[in-house]
Amino acid sequence: MALSGIQIYKLLPQTNCKECGFPTCLAFAMKLAAKQVELSDCPYVSEESKTQLAESAAPPIRLISLKSNGYEVKVGNEVVLFRHEKTFYNKPGVFIKFSDDIPAEEIKARVEKADSFVVNYVGIDLTIDGFAMECLSGDADKFAAAVKAVRAASKRPLILLSQDPAAIESGLQSLDGEAPMIYGANADNWEKMAELAKSHKAVLGVTTTFLEEATDLTEQIKGKGVEDIVLGLSSKNLSTNLIQQTQIRKLALKKNYKPLGYPTITFPTSAAEAAQAITKYAGFLVLDSFTEDFVYPLLVLRQNIYTDPQKPIQVQPGIYEINNPKPEDPVLVTTNFSITYFSVANEVEGSGMPAWLLVTDAEGMSVLTAWAAGKFDAERIAKAVKSFDVADKVSRKRIVLPGAVAVLSGELEAELPDWEIRVGPREAVDIPKFMKLVLA
């Protein structure tokens, strides 16, 4: 039974050191009881207390990892219903499904195409996470050959889909030393599937229709010594799927209901289903096919949802060269918020005109937000100019402020008396026109 906040508090050091991020040990204990922090955040808890606090310290949703040659996909370990309460930790894995009823060479070609897909989004490379192989042929040898074909074309983690333990076992032979998922355990085959998962150190996916059945299965499987479980509930429509996914997350987080404290897996067939699965609350998505225009927006959505709202995506502050600038070319200023940086950088690059781009440390905020918070001002800009030796790189000292913070121009002139201070456009899209008409 989970401990209350007061019971947890009695097992903590009670030093109120604040190193956990909370003002008192009692405040930390209450958060730990609510599953909103981890015990590891306390640097001074004793080993004896760790043992006693094991249940309260354990995440309400188990951390599941699929591993292969140099790749790992982690899901679960979530502690909140909504990311603004704290954050979401592990992005749902996006997998592409193939079946063993197509030729091995065609499987390899399709896998290679999906495996090589990568798009750079605000400095982050977006890719798929792995592949799923479904046994449709009913032939264990053919299924094993199909798994080998996938592994020959990609090293990413695999999910094996079949309710036939013999087929699953044949597919696992090619994955020694890996930690794949085997999916298809149900009320009829769970014992054999659990044995395979245990002997091959695989994650076991459970397929059911109702939460009550899922509860019974996870308890039985856990009794066989298999701890790494993923829940798959077949649903008829978006509404039913949303209700089931939300119920599982709520029961795990709010009631600490261990039989449902596992990540889920879904098999969306449309963009709407896939988008809903990412936001509410799938651990794995297995897509029927791969096309770049279908996958790319899903990966962007996933990245946005699973970016810590308290830690915006940032780029490294510094002086960046765009279109091979010369000493006489202008210096443009912006903040280190990734979207702001790439908006400005892409417009300058697209203009074809050379420029220096000075990125100041604004703690990952956009221009106006940083200015309003006192993180982007004349003093900080001047400090960046000096820190990155900008004056040594240019012969004509021209610096261009974002138009949204034109009010800083006078203050910046005082900070940089040897520089010509210009005010640029408010929007990044207007930068090329400004550079051609004003700076040329």
C-alpha cells in the first residue's frame, strides 16, 4: 500500500536542505506521495529509507525500454496527466509496420526508405523509432525470414506481432542480445508468451478489449516473473480509444493502480487517430505504412508535446556566419530560442545576402518574451558583442536590432558608442527585403 505524505516525511532526512527544489522535506514528501517527483531528487535519503519507500518512489507508469544495436526507445515513467503540471518525459515510440506476406527484398527496400528518413526541425533531427513485423502468413519460417530481412536493412528496435507463440519464437531467433517487444498475449496464450518474454528478455504486449481483462492478464503475467508489460486495447473508434487511454492513465496516476501502471500501444490507421494517440496517452504507435507527408507532422507534434514547457528548445549563444559574411557585412541580433533563431537564420539564408547573426543568451525565450522578462536588453546584447569578439570580426560596426525591441536602440548606443545601431523589421519574413533595401 502506498504511503501517505506524512509517513514518507518521517523517512526523509528532515534537514530542509532545499537541494531537491522544495523549501522543506515535508513539501517534497507530499509531492512524492502524489507521484509528482522521484525519490532520487533527495540527495541525502538513506539506503534503509529507500527500501521502505520503494513503492512510493516507483513511478506510477513503468518505464519500458526496447533495445537493439545502438538504439533504445524508452516510454512510460510519466507522473502527470497534463504536461504543464510538470512535464512529459519519454516520447511515444513511432514504429512502422510490415507483414511477412510480401517478398523479403521488398521488405528490405521499404525498411531502408523509412530507416533513412530524417528531418531537421529547429535543430533537432526527427526520425522514426523502429519497425513492427506482423505474421500474416501463418508460417513460422516465413515470419523468421521476414524478421531477418528487416534486421538486414535497419538496426532500430523491433516489435513482433502475432498471437502464435511458435511464430514469435521463430522471429526471436534473429534478435539475440536485443530487447524487442513481442505483442499478442491474450487470455488463451499468455502463459507461453510470458515464457518467451522471460527467456528472451523481451517486453510483452497484451491485447485485450476491456480494462477488466487487461487487469487480470497483467496480474497473471507478473506472477510468472515478467515485469515489462505493454497494454494494447482494441477499440472501435476515437471516442472509445480516448476514454480507455485516459482511464488507464488516471487509474495509474491518481489511484496508483498497479495492474494498469504500464505504457500502452495503439495501431492508428488515420492521422486523427495517430495525433490523438500522441496527445492521449499512447506509449507506442504502430503505423500501417510509411509516407513522409504522413509521418513528418506526427513527429513534429510529438516533439512539441514532449518538449518541457519550462525548458524551451534553445540554440547555443554565439556569433553565426550566414552566406559567408565578410568584415563589412552587418550583424543581426536575436535570442537563443530555437524557433526564433531558425526563423531569422532561414530568412537571411534565403535572401542570399551575407550577414553575421549574433545569438544572445535569453534563457530560451523569444524576443518579446525575453525583453518583457528582462532577459534581452542593451546590457546583455553589449555583453554578447564583447564575449564573442564580434568587433574583431567586422570592419564596419553595424548592428541590427529586432524591430519589436526598437526601444532598446538608445540604450544600446550608450553601451556600444562605437557602433552604428539600426532597427530591423518586426517579423523575420521581412528581413530579406530590409537587407536589400536598407543594408545593401
